[in-house]
Amino acid sequence: MHSGILYSTAQALREILMSFVGIPIIVDIIMTVICATILLLIMATSALVFTLGERKICAFIQVRIGPNRVGPGGLLQSVADMIKLMDKEDIVPRGIDKWLWVLSPILLLVPSALIYAFFPFDDGVILADVNVGLFLLIAITSQTILPFLMGGYASNSKYSLIGGMRTVAQMLGYEVPMVFALMGIVMLTGSLKMSAIVEAQSNVWFIVLQPLAFFIYIVTALVESNRPPFNLVEGESEIIAGPFTEYTGMRWALFFLAEFSNLMCIGILTTTLFLGGWHGPDFLPGFAWFWIKTFICVLFYQWVGWTFPRLRIDTMLSFGWKVLLPIALVNVLLTGVGIYIYNIM
Amino acid sequence: MSEMLGTLVFYAVAFVILATALGVVTSKNLVHSALLMTACFIGVGVLFIWLSADFLGAMEFMLYSGGVAILVVMGVMLTKRQDGPPGNPFNHRKITALGLVILFVLVMSTVIVSTPVPSGSYVSADTVDALADMMLNKYILAFEIAATLLLAALVGAIILAKGDGEA
């Protein structure tokens, strides 16, 4: 059976609820609501922490000080920013497609929040451990394309539309090598279940067995989450802010909440798929290892983002189709041959 | 209790599917139609998952929704020549449409009636293994032929789009 602090806490909570309520399905519903609330809180807090972290790290890399006025060492800067954003005037431009324009930032948050259900945070601590976990996760992540395009189209602005088109081109284009890269992991595990993928890494992490897939995943993850140097969707120097050019105040903040949530998601996914998930030496509990690795990954992604200059859209797309996709296919072939040789030995 | 919840979920999802499908046909705006179609596909995917065919459900999310993104791009690029919202091409061929609808309903109902329904039998918990076995062992030839055909279509499309000399 499962071990670990989080799992036993959840079990204890379930038993307490069971003795009070008595009907299993209502207990299930209450437990789901509690878990979903915790996940949403994690998501919202991560956005708050990462905005500050991003500015501080960016400043450190560019030999500046960064935000240092609000609170000790600028710690309260993101709180002040949030109050400012809520206070801003909500400008609704003329000539927009009202419904699509309003729905776009809201719908963008749905897939970002939904995929937290498929992350194994600790031994047995996963909200939805379905059989096709990894595949369903990628399928849900790919839904983030449409809200961007919706916003870009509905804003009735040239920059927004170009940004929306770029989103489709780059996200669909880089999804293909990502799926093929992750295929190597699925072949080694023999299952699409997230818990099984983590379980298969209890001895050797997949970063050792699948270095090529790890490289491809890092690049494609940066593209999929619109992080620099691949944030061509919102390339300020070319198309102002892409799909969010016409958004202000909290509507604009929702786009950024989704972006930072996605940043954490790619950190979590890198940890889960390549760095052994919650596995680690015994002196710390599983979820602690999980978060340590996740934050190292997020730091790494931010470091990459602030180190490399932004690419050009055509070179980037041809890199995805002409370089990454063949490498990913070769990786699938190599993995297959490797598994065959390992089995006959 | 859980059975009641299940029925409730089914009717809610079915309502979403039908309402969005109706919206696809009646909307005057091509982009709205395409986006409503995504909602419809997502509803169908949820229905698949509700029926424990989780692989098919995820496939529905991934391929159809992604496909619709391309469709929207095409719709915007092909129809937005002048200002104003892109229009859905409507026409007045009502009698032809009625005939085709009747034909479609007849064919579909014949297929549904003539298909034996395996009621109450065992449903595999892991559909991926069975699907993989079928596609890569039993029907490998058909699978490979379809793959080759799609590859040829892809290359052909690129050459057509780029024109002579450029490709």
C-alpha cells in the first residue's frame, strides 16, 4: 500500500469525514472539493511567488537589483502589483467580438487548472490516476491553443490576430516532437499511467535512459508554455503583446496567471517524467523532494529564458519541424532497439 | 446515488453536445461555428470518458480540438477579405437538404439497428493495450497503408502550397 505523510493525512481525514457523514459518495465529493481547493491555491500562490521570483532572477542575471521598495527586499511587490491590477480601468475596445473576447482569458485558465489533477505529488497522492494519464494530460494541455486564438481573433486588432496565428503555428508544430519524445518514456514504462511512470523511476531516473527525449522536452516545454526565448506569441518588439494586446487590468492578469501556472506545470512535468518524481533519499518525505525538484526545474527554465535572446518565428518553426521532429523519431527508434536488445540479453 | 449522478452527468453532457451542435449549424459567423464545434467535440470526448473509453476520449480532445484550431485559422484566412465578421456561406437549397437529411437519418438508423449491442459484458479497464494490439499486430497492413497515404497527402499539400520551383 501507499506510504507517506500526505497519503496518511488524507486517509485520516477521510475516516473522520466518514464517521460524521456516513455516505461514501458524499465523502468522496467533499474530499474532491478539498483537494481541488488545495490545488487551485497552489496554482494561485505559484503565480504570486513566480512573478516576484521572475523579476528578481531577471534582475540578478542582468546585474540589476530588481524590485526592492515594497516590503523587506521587495517581497511584497507582487501583492502591490495585484492590487494595482484590480484597481485598473477595465477597457473594452470598440469593434471586438464581445463574447469570444470575454471568454478567452477565462477559458485559458481551465486547461491550466485541470492538468493539476494528473500530477503525482507523493506516493498515492494524485487526484485522477487514470489509465491514459499522460496522454490525457497532453490532450488537455493542447487545449490552451484555442483560447489564445479566440482572444487574438476577437480583439479585432492586427497584432492580436498575428499573435493568435503564431500561437497555432508554434504550439501545434512543437506538440508533435513533444509527443514523440514522451513516447520513449511510455515505451520504457509500458504504461501511460502517471503513477506507473514515477514508479518505473524508483531505481534509475529517465533522464539517464532518455537524454535525447529530455533535451527535446525542455525545448518543446518552453515553447508550449510561451516562455522566453520562445515567447514569439507575445514578442513585444514585434507585435506589442500578441493576443493580449487589447486586454487590460484583471483580464490581462488572467493571461499571466495562466502563464505562470503553465510554468509550474512544465516544472512539475519535467520532475515527474524525467527526474524521478517524488523519489529521493529517505531523510525527506516524498512531497518535499517533489517540490525541491520542481522549483529547481522552474529556476532552470527562468534562467534559460533570461539568458537567450528571442528567436525569429520562421527559424523557430523550421527548427521544430526539420530538426526536433527527426531527432524525436530517431529517439523512438533507438528506444525500441534498446528495449529489444535488453530483452534478449 | 452514484447511478443517479451518472445519469445526471450524461444528460448534462448530452445537452451541451446538442446545443453546441445546433449552434454550429445556425451561427452566422464562421469562426463562432468552428469554436462551437470544439465545444461539441469536447462534449463527445467527455461522453467517451464517461463510458470508460478514456483513450478515445483523450484522442477526441487532442486530434479534433487541434484540428479545429487549424480550421479556425483557415476560416479566418479564407473568409476575412473585407471588414466585418466572416460569414457562413448559407444558401436556399432547402429541398435538397431535406432529402439528404432523410437519407442520412435512414442510413444511420439502419446501421444502429443492425449493429449487435454487447450488453452487460465485460469492459476492459485498460483499452490502450487492446487498441495497440489491434493496430500494430492484427491490422498492421491497413495501419501502414493509411500512414503512407497520409504522408503522401502531407508532402503533396506542401508542394501544392509552395508552388513550382520553390519547393
